Amino acid sequence: MSNVPSSMASTTSHHYEDNSIIEGLVLPLAGHCFHCGDPVPQPPFHAEILGKSREMCCMGCQLASQSIVEAGLEQYYLDRSEINRTASLPTQLTRLEAYDHDEIKSQFVYAQDGLSVAELSVNNLRCAACTWLIESRLDELEGISKCQVNLTNQRMRVIWNEDKLPISRILAVINEIGYEAKPYRQDTHEAMLARHNNQMLIRLGIAALGSMQAMMYAVAIYFGEYSDMLIFQRDFLRWVSLFVSTPVFFYAGVPFFTSAWSAIRARQVNMDVPVSIALIVTFFASLYATITGQGETYYDSVSMFIFFLLAGRYIEHNARLKAATMANDLVVVEPVLVQKVAEDKQAAELILQQLEKNELKKIAENEDMSNQVSNLDTNEASTSANPTPNFMQSMDANVHQLTSKIAQDWQRARTQKSVLSTTEDKAKEKQMVTAHSLQVGDIILVEAGSEIISDGILLSSTATVSQSLLTGEGDLIIKTQGDYVVGGAQNDSQPFEMLVTALPADSQIGLIDRLMNRAMSEKPKLAQQADKLARWFVARILVLSVLVFIGWYIVDPSQAIWATVAVLVATCPCALSLATPIALTVATNRLASYGFLTTRGHTLQTLAEITHVAFDKTGTLTYGKPNLLNIELLKDNDIATATDEQKDTVLAIAAALEVGSRHPIAHALLTAAYQLHLPSTQALQHYPAGGVEAMIDGVLYRIGHVDFALSDADNDMVIDLVSQRASSAVVLSCQQNDSVTWQALACFYFNDKVRDSAKAMLDTLKELGIETVMLTGDPSPQALVLAESLGMHSAYNGLSPTDKVTHIQKLQAKGGVVLMVGDGINDAPVLAAADVSTSIAGAADLAQVSSDSIILNGQIDAITAAKRISDKTERIIKQNFRWALIYNGSVLIPAALGYVPPWLAAIGMSLSSLFVVLNALRLKRA
């Protein structure tokens, strides 16, 4: 039976596969086709759908289902109400307008700065002119803000106003000019590239066989000219040569012809236009000679020409494919299915409301500062417009208290329900749903060893996760109930439950993927200049070939065609168009292996030109994690008799006051006191920008900065940070016996440890002749002492964000090219003001990053690696340019004079392109 209504699915579930719990999925009877419901043969065909291999009855169903998956439309199988060979397929397979459907569009379109952004896979890209053709055609459409196509990884990124232009129209225009665009997904994109690679290999094999056979017959014809071969023997060999060359010309050569025709239809030229003209002229001139018995035939040249071109492009394509897929290892492919156990929309809404309040408060505090910063491109200063606030950035004690309460309430309800529920209820409770169908407020179970699909809060008591993908740090992190968990991290312990607070596309790992996509799609000025030069060159070649034909037709008509073909082939600027993009791709992925992630296309080019590097201090040159350096007792007291015991006692009191606080100083005190018994506190109260106050054993204590701890009236205390070699300090004070006077008990000094590789990195920059500057908001003199100890050229402390921007602009006014290194959050204005910027960002920082690059692993010496690789990239690009220009210039005159046969011209052009590719691949060892 091939027709399975949905109603039957619930009554005959024992016949179905184990994963029939997938929500809304209608499955066939065992042994029947997943696509149409017909019985499957033995062995059956298979197709990967919804994360599992499904049985198919025939190749037709296999291909149809693969097309649905590759189009990003697996939702069709979840939405269908029956399995029937005549059941209607989703209309989006036949009409591009269905991509405008919100449910489908949400899978590959996201919002940024009020516009829509889509990442697309593009098939049939062959040269830089192809990318230019797509970009220039889309730029003509009203509503397109920016379109950038990356030849190396066959992807494009388009930014547009959806109110003026639907995504279906964009896809239709791309199809009209001869290219195929689909929503990007890493797995299907790689499958598309693999299929394209296989097709190229088949064409290359046919061209190889045909060229060998054609050459054998050509040799016989050439020798026959000197051995009085009979006419009918010569004509027979010509017809046989035509026979073996026809598949080469009409099948193996098709990619060149279709590409050229697409360009001509768009009234443009690309690299394949002169190549196609040369092939067509040579083949049909040889056909004319074969039919009439007059003139020469060059079937061997046509076949060899196509073979050498395909061989060069095949090698080049594989090199580009290898380079482009290196970066994909940095981002996991999200699991297709996740286990949903419940939902609590109200809890998620309460959390997001509190986060939004915190976010708005932070914006209001920084609004005046932001308005003072001028000459900044607002589009450059933000990465994306997340529909939900960044969880970690807005997390404070109030939010953590709320999340902890929600998690505790959930566990209590969970325990009660577990006692009362039956086995059948528990089975119904578990649902396997697609990742894209997850909503904010869903509660999911994360299995041990699997990736966390999205951001959220931990509902289970504890969990151990690894955030190495996001931060580069391999240490396991222990999370407790109510803590924030980040999408892209891995569960390295037992299964746990979490409340989803952000859609998978808005999670931290989704943001990293967008940043990488943006960097790979944007073109630096150097690449744009190369594309422009290549197009200019192609147009001049066509004009020159006409002049060569006219000249030879006057001098020797028999050589006119072959000299023209040689000029068209030998001078094709393929190497010129490859000189920049292949080098930039390899260099970008090499940087990624160091944990240096470029998020803007111009980063590499600008890094090679920098003259100054400006650093923030806290969290950049230092770890941003204060450590307790010393405890200075300020008053003799009767708390204990020994100094060590006195210090332990005041430390325990200070740590008790900081319990529950998420401030870095609180973390440092609690870490130092982890073996001490902490007294209980009453009437604990936090004072913003001040400190903490609480009652312990009838005594009122305060801890915070000196003005808060002692009150302004009694503040005559001087804290000497320089002599203590500390970066910050807090004071512990108390009130006893109803006294209104605060008495200082102890001063806690903290230092922020300098990153281990900071000194070596700064020394390397100094050797390269680059000036280093510290721009920090820390007002303490210790910041200047730190800069001096690191050997920096200059340092400025106590700066506001506006002051930092002013310093950067002064350096730029003197002709300096400045790299700014900051923390990615507080330094957003100065990061955007610099010529190029990088941020040392952790998982919590990524949503606010406004820099051109990110150091994911916390290793600041990646800056020197980036400088070294960018310098080498610039040298290799210049080498490739020189080689391409010298080759094209030197081969032009011999080809025009008739000294270069067409087959030798094809070899020369292929070797020229191959040299450029292999030279760029040297960057893999940089």
C-alpha cells in the first residue's frame, strides 16, 4: 500500500521506524519508500533526510528527495499529511516565489542594520568575471545595498531592502544570467562542490581520451604530407578525427560555451568569451576543411586545447576547494534534530524582559559618549542586529537571581511530575524536533558529547561544558543551575536540560558563522582592482584579435585563423584574475588556524600597511581577571592575635560580603578564600558604583572603593598602588557599637596579570619598526608603569572612549595606519575609528564585536602571526601580478606573429594559471 494517511500513522505506529516521535513527521510502513510510499527493492536506494539515511524505491525518488534537501526544504517532509506518489510537492520546488515564505526564508535570511542579509551557494562560477557579472547585474536592481560573490568558495552574500525587493527576484535574476543560487548550508554546499568536482573530472577524462586519439590521427596526417598519402586516406583520418573530437567539443567544452553565452546575453565579457571564440572558430574551420577537402584541420588542437584548459581548471578548482573548506572546520554543523521535553514561554519572556531593561540602561549610560564620537561609519561599528539582547553582556545579579529561581521551580515541578507520570507519559513527553523549529522558551535535553544548539540557561543542577570552539581555551567549565550556556559549546558530562533564550541563528556560534561569511564574501580594494584590470584586458584582447586577423588575412590568409586563435588563447588573463582571490583565501584560512578570525575583507591588506598598534590594557595586554596580591591590615584589632590569622579573618569577611556578586573583584576574593569558613550575612545590600554592605555578628561591614567604605567625610586615606605594584584596591571597613564613624580594617590590593606572550609580541612589533601605544581608561599610575615595563613607545591612562578616538585620529592625521587592539565591547568607538582593528573576544563578547578581526583563543601573539602572514600575502599577490602581466605581455607578440600554435597557447595559459595557484598555496606554510 503506497498511500498512508496521517490518521493511520498514530494507530499503526508499531510498524514504523524508531524515530517516529519526530513531531509532525509521517513515516511509511517498514520496507516502503520514504518519499513516495512504494515498496523498496533489495538492496534499496538511500537518501540522507532529516539527519538519517532513508530508504528509497528508485533513483527517481532518490534524486527528488536530494533536490528537496539541497534546496533547504526538508520542512516539506514534516508538513506533508500523506505519503503518496501523486501527492503534490511543495510549490517552492517549481516557483522561486516560495522562497519568500517566512518559514523558509527564516532558515537563511537574517536582519542586519535594518536590512536583510542572505548567504547563498552559487554554482557554475568559473572566473573573476563571473563574480563581477553577478554583482553588476544585481546592483542594477532597486533595493540592493551590497552584493559580494566569493569565487574561491562559490558563495555569495547579498544585503538588500526586503520592502523593495523579494528574495525570489534576486534568485531569479541570478538564474537568468546562467548561474544557480541556493540558500547556503554547509553540508549541502560541500555536496554541491563535490558534484561539480566529479563533473569536471568526467569532462576531463573524456577530453583526455579524445585528445590522445585525435593526436594519433593528426600525427599520421602530418607524416602523410611527406610520404605521398592518398587523398582518400587523408580524408578518412580527418573524418575519424572529427568523430573522436566531437564529444570533446560538444560535451567537455560545454562549460566554456555556456559561461561565454551567459556573459554575452548580459552584454558583458568574461574569460571564457575569447576561449569560446577560439574553440568555435578552430573546430568549424576544421569541419569546413573536412567537408570540402580544402585547407587544414586542427581537431587535435581543439581537443588538446580543451583538455589543457580543463586540467588547469580542475587543479585550480581543487586547490580553491581545499582552501575554502579549511575554515568550515571552525564552525560545527548544527544537529538537524534536538530533543524537546517541554516549553516555558513565560519564563523566557521574563528573562528577556530583564535583559532588555539592562541593555537599555547600558545604552542610556553610553549614549552621550557615543554621540560625541564623530566620523564613524555606523554600519562598520556593528556586526548584526540581534532580535534578542546579548545574554552574557546584560547578565547581572538580578538576572542571575531570576534565572536561578526559574531553574529551581522547573526542577521541583519536574520531580513532582516524574513521581506521578507513567511510562507512556514520559515517552510522549520526548519529542525530536528540527533545529530550525526551535523557539525561545523551549526546554531541550542536551545529550552528553553533543553540541549545544543555542544559547540559554541551565535548568539541571550542574553541567560541564567546553567552549574551545568559541574561545580556543580547552579547559572545561563547570556550570551551575541558572547559569548561562552558550550555543556552539559542547556538553562534556552527563545530559542536561536547558531553557532556550535565543534562536539557533542568533546564538554565539551562529554569529561566528556570519562573521566568517562576511569576511569571505567581502572584497578588498586590491581584489576589486584585479577584477577590473582583467575585464579591461579581455576587452582589449578581443579588439587585438580582430586586428591580428585582418593583418594576417592581408599577408597570408591561410594563417589568419590560427594566429587569431593563438592570440585569443595565449593572452587570456586567467592568471591575472586568480592572482588575488586565491592568495587571500589561503591567507585567511591560515590565520584562522592561529585563532585569528578576520571578519572584514580589507583586514589582510590593511594589516600589511600598519605603522602603529594601539592597545587597550585591561583584558587585552592583561587577562582582565584580577588576582588578590596583598592584604594590608589598617587597624589593630582584637579579632585575632597572629597577623596571618587576622588576614584570613578579614578575607573571610570580605568574601562573605561578595557572595552572589559577579564582579571580577568579588571573584578574586572568593577564589582566594575558597578554603576558609565564611560567616553568614544579614541585610546584604549592593550599592551601584560603590560596593557592598552587610551585617555580620551584629557588626555592619562595607567593602568597596575608599570613598564608599569610609564615607566622603572621613576619606583622608591614600592608597599607594605603585609601591604595591597593584592595578586596583578595595577597602574593608566597619561600624561598631552604634558608631556613625566607619573604621578601615584592611585594604585588598589586586593586580591583573599580564598575558604571557605580550612582551614577546611587543618586542617583535618593535623589530618590525611598528610603534606601540597604550590607550587605557585605567587612571592608576600602575598602568603607565606596566607600559614602561613592556617597552611600549608611549602610554596614556585615564582616557574616556572619546579620548581614545582622538588619539587614533591624531596618529592618522600624521600619516599613520593604526591597528587598534581592544576587548570588543567597551572599545567599540575606537575599534571602528582605527584603520583596522582586532578584539580579544570570548564567548560573551562576540555579539557586540565591532572589530575587523577577532582573536578567539586569547593568544595575543596571534597579532604578530597576522602581521607576518599579511606581509607575505602582499608579496605573493605582487609576485602573481608581475608574473601574469609579464607572461601576457611576452606571449602576445609571438602569438600575433604566428610563432605560437593554438595547442601550445593552451598549455601556456594553463601553466600560467597553475603557477599563480601554487604560488598562493605557499601561504599554507606561513
